[in-house]
Amino acid sequence: MIDFHQHIGSRGRTLEHLLAHQEAHGVKQAVVLPIDRSLSEEGGHMPTEAALEAARTYPDRMIAFCHVDPRHPDALDQIRRFHAAGARGYGEHKLRLPCDLPEAKAVYRLCGELSLPVLLHFEYLNYNHNFAGFEQVLRDHPETTFIGHAQAWWANVSAAVPQPGDAGFTNYPKGPVVRGGLTDRWLSEYPHLYADLSAGSGLGALTRDPEFAREFVNRHRKKLLWATDCPCRDGRGDWGEQGQRECFAARSLPVLRELCADQETFDDATGGNARRLLGLN
Ligand SMILES: [Zn+2]
Ligand SMILES: [Zn+2]
């Protein structure tokens, strides 16, 4: 299995924690995602060098992505350097910028040329603003592989999406899905688009409406990437200073297994699709 969404270097999480997390769930490889916050006021900077170092230390277990703030004057050359140093994708792109910022589109173009999949975190008010504008990004960059993730991405699995400013707005809508959501339609219409099932947002999409989820998972079986984004240190819910909580791997794997129509679909979602997308073996 491949966990397509993991981090090291934030909240005291070490490479050894990540490895223990993989061992606990029989996960062979993890995608290690940096976030370049060097130009941002918020914290949480996770440098690409640490992801590359993780992949050098455990080449059979860790897959490094790279991330550069697109506003950096040297952004494109930095990505070329990281690609040459072994990075296999770009992301997690999680900055307080529009998803269709011209500088970001230059990055997406280069990532298409270099065959680096681009992983984006969509979250209303916070990250990758202008979610609806992402469709034009998809149209403009057919050579680039995109992977959608996070709250706004998964809220839009439904056509009825709580918007910031609505009474009772939530990033984690529950209850029945209204068919025809943007995320669902885009996955159907754009062959270069994939979805990362990680974190509470991915888990919510799989659990809020089981009948819809079963149909969605099997219809998009070649487009789904199982992932956790789990910060726990042992695969059993040790969130360090945040105490004992849940492990996203422990929650999501049985849910996904139950939704998949057959073993082949489960194998695709938990590794096969990732291997094809990343050109592994
Ligand atoms: Zn994220
Ligand atoms: Zn965990």
C-alpha cells in the first residue's frame, strides 16, 4: 500500500514516527509532502530538503515531493533543481493564494513538462482560493496531472456546498450528497485529475452518504488515492502534545475496504493508482 499524503517536521513529527505509522498498517511507501511557507507569515514551513533526505534514507519506503512558493522569483529553477534531486511531484500546495494565480499556473505548466503531479489543498477562506476557477486551470493544463485534496475539495463532492458566510457554515458537511458536485464531475471529465482521500475531509466524503460513496468509489476507482495525512506517531492515535486521538489510517482502511466492490478496486485505491501515476515499477 502507498499512503499518498504524509508530512514530517511539523509538530514534532519525525521520520521515525512516519516509519512506525507505516509499519502499524502494512503500508509499504509514503509520499512525503513539504510545504514552502518561507514567504508566508504563518508557521508550518516544511522544507523540500527534508523530504528528499527522507527518500534518500529510506528509498524503498519514502517518496519525496517538492514545494516552492510560486511567488518566489526563483521558483521555476528551484523546482527544476528539486526534480533533478529526486522529487517525484509538487505539493502539498497549501498557501493563501488563488489556485489560478498566474505564478502558480507557470508552476503547473513546468510540472507538466517534468511529469511532476501537482497536489493541491483546497479550503475556503484559507488555501487555494477560487475553487470554481480550478476548472479553467484543468482546461488550460491538460499535460499536468492534478490531485485534489482537503475540505473544499471534498465538500464539493455534493452539488449542495455550505459557503463561508452561510449560517451554520462548516468545512465538514454531513448527510446525503446531492448528485452533480464539481469534484465528482471534474473527476469524470478530466483524465489528468485524481483525488487524495486523506484526513477528516476524505473520511467525511466516504462516510456521510454510504450509498453515494459506494457508487462514487467504484465509478472513480482509477482516480482515487488512499492517503491519511495522519499526524499520529504510532499508527494507534498518539498525536504527541495533542494527546490520544484517532488514527486516520485505522479509520479509513476498513471503510474503504467495505465500499470497494472487489479486491482489485481496493488494491487500485491503496496503491495501484499511485504507482501508475508516479511511474513506479
Ligand atoms: Zn492538506
Ligand atoms: Zn495515524
